[in-house]
Amino acid sequence: MLVVVGTVPDEGIPLLEGQVHLENDMLVLQGRRIPVNRGTPALLAAAVAAGQILGNAPTYTYLVGDIGTGKGSRRLYEHLVRHLPKKAFEVMTFHYLQPDVDWHNRVLFALEEMKPRPVLIADAGFMYAAKMSGQAGAYDLFTPDAGEIAFLADEEAPHPFYTRGFILHEENRVPELITRAYEHNNAARCLLVKGKRDYVASREGILATIDKPLVEALEPVGGTGDTVTGIVSALVASGISVEDAALLAAKVNRLAGLYANPTPATQVIELIKHIPRATAEILEETLKKHLSRNAR
Amino acid sequence: MSFLTFLKKKRPLKDQQADRGILVFENTSEVIRAENALKAEGWDVKVKGPPPEIRTGCDLVIEFPLIEELNVLRALEGAGVEPVKVVPVWSALLEPVSLFHTKDFGEYLMIRAANMKLTVDKKTMTIVNVSGGGCPDVPFLAQEMVGKPLSDAPSPRAIGHTLCGYALQLAYEEMQRQCLSS
């Protein structure tokens, strides 16, 4: 089962946990309807949409309201530390949480107590805290964008805001930044770097690149990185290896983006609507390639 | 502007860097409030990243001329936002990202500052998207800003709380400079 941990931008939302589903472009969790704009709700919606095609078990979530003060995140961290050691989840994805090294480390200790240890995916604020704590290697997958890979590559930076000038991200320097992130032990076992060209990488080097279809108008659309993380999480939960899931997720997200026919003013829900179709098509294409390779 | 304020603004930068201190606050929201209060009184303070020994996570500190500690603290007390500690600077402070990247999409203009991107419709000057970032105020800021005119939208400085919010503020200021200054 996939479990997503994150926040929603509404202080009125208490700590909620449970199975989540999509209904008329809204997430439904414990009877509450949560709008899908960007952030963790976009990740969850993408995971649910892809999971429907993959035949996954319902996605489970721990969500709390936090508008950036960190109060909700700390409440959630405390809850996780108390309850995770008794839980058994296959895949856990951590997302928009207030970066806090101390709480990150306590959550990681709780995760290490889980049996079996889940596949761990981190993005956004929780990935920042994981890198800053020096524990990046405990994770199976990080999904940074081009700016965030520069942050991971800068061993001094505590946040992307402070990435030093000589490391600042440029799309054509991504392979070099990936190498540097691994040299300083600031990357997860596998990386999916999202950008004009997507990279799947490990300590051994670049495993795959994906640059088609290229839809320039997606760059300003908030939440398109969140959807990739949601799709890869669903694919890993379906039993696909992290590396293969990263490759497929990048393809699915690009195709869904193409089908959304976006402008820079498009909202991410328009892309999410096309994830089931894109997932089905990419899986079919992959299966066909696999069968034709085996037939030769 | 008072005479004293004028003097504070004109103080040579070199003197301020010679003997620096940092103001540490409970959270980033307080840093932003304190920066607003000090700048409103004419202090040439700078928001920076804390030295490693006092970093906790999503942190900002305010760098100020240490010699002016009492005056600065008095100003902050008057503004109702007091630091949890004042520390002399021993190690290098981190400089925030200061480069902007502007991308023209024809009808839309996108500006990136650090990890945050802000996009406006050039014809209507409406904010159409906010992207990037990883702190929990990013979805909140997007919710509050998208769909509003650039001139009327709440500023990230006013409603944001984290470093991502601060980076969005820089993009917002640059967008205003490029689009609204003429």
C-alpha cells in the first residue's frame, strides 16, 4: 500500500489519516473534500489516478493543515514518531512538510523500526530536511527539479534559497550536479530529476533520460513536479522497481501534460485528468516493446 | 525621513560589515516582520542564512551592525517582534540567491528567483501560476495569489512564512519592477 505524508494549505484542517479517493476533481478523505491545486493534494490526486489503472490498493494518507508556520507539520511529525513503528506500509512518500532536521531524524528513526522497512520516497520540504540531516542515503528515491538538484549538489546549502552561485542550476549542467550530489552523499539511492529533460540516475550514473514530448508551457504550471512524484509513487506501489518506475512516471507525466494542451495559465488539475489515459498508453507501449524484444 | 534615518542609510557598507551581528528569531515569519520593521526605520539590514552552528531547518537570520545592537533591539521592541538571541558573526553567513531568470512565453511572463517561479498574463497583469518550492506555504501562497492582479495580490512578504515564501517575494518584486514600474 502507498502512503503519502504531507500538508494542505488550510489551517482549519486537523490531522487526518485514512484512505483517499478522487471525486469530481476533489480529494475525499474522511468525508472532507479537499481541492486539488498543487502541493500534496496534487501528488495524491496523481497517485490515485495512476493507481486506478495499475490496480493498486487505495492510497492511504497522513495530511494536516499548514500554511507555512510549521505548526501542522510538527503535529504530524509527532504523530508519525508515535505511530509508525507499529505500522506496515510498502511505500511511503513524504512531501510538503516544514523542513526541520530534528523532527526529520526522529521520523527516520521511527521508519527504521518498521517491519518490513517501506520503500522511502521524498520530495519538497521533507527532501530538503533529509539532505540537510545528512541522511539522504536512507531514501530510495528523491524527485528534485533542476533547481533542487543544484541544492542537493551544494554540500553547504541548507535550502535551495542558499544554493551558491557557482552551483546554480542550469539545465545543461544536471549530469554534473547529480555526480556532485552523490559525491557528497546528498542523494537518495535513485534520483528522478524533473526538468526540460528528465533524468533517472543512481550513484553509478545516468540510467535514462526522457525529453519527449516537450511541452514548454508546462514549466510555469504549479504542481507538475508533484504529479510526477505521485505517479512514480503509484508505480512503485504496484511492484515496479524504483528505477523503472521513475522512467515510466516521467513518460506518463509528459504525455498527460501534452494531452492537457496547456498554456502557462493552466492549472494542474487539467493535467491530472489525463493521467489515467497516459498511464494506460505508456504501460501498453512498454509491454509491446518488452514482448517484441522477447520475440526476437 | 528624519535626520537620524538619513544618517543610518548613508552609513558606509564597509563599516557595517566590519563588526556584524545576527538576530535569531523563533520562526521565519518573525524574521520577515522584523526586517519590515527595521527597514521601515531606515536600517540597512540584510536577511541571510544562519551559520551552521545555529541552523535548524528552514532558517533566516538578520545581519546588522553589532555596534548598533541597542538601537536595533529598541526598534524591534517597539515593533513587538523581539529576537530569541543576538549572536556575533564568527563564521560566514550564506548569501541568498540573487539572480533572476526571466522567460517570455509570448502572452505570459515567468520570473524565477531561486527555486520559485511566478507567472503573469502580460495583457491583464493577472498572476496565473506559482510553481517550484517545497515549503508548506507555497501551496498557500499560490492559493492566495493566483487569479489576482499583480498590483492587488497579497505579497509573499505579508502572508508567507518560509524561505520559499521569501524567494517568491523576490520574484514578485522583480515582476513588479519589470511590469509595473513604467
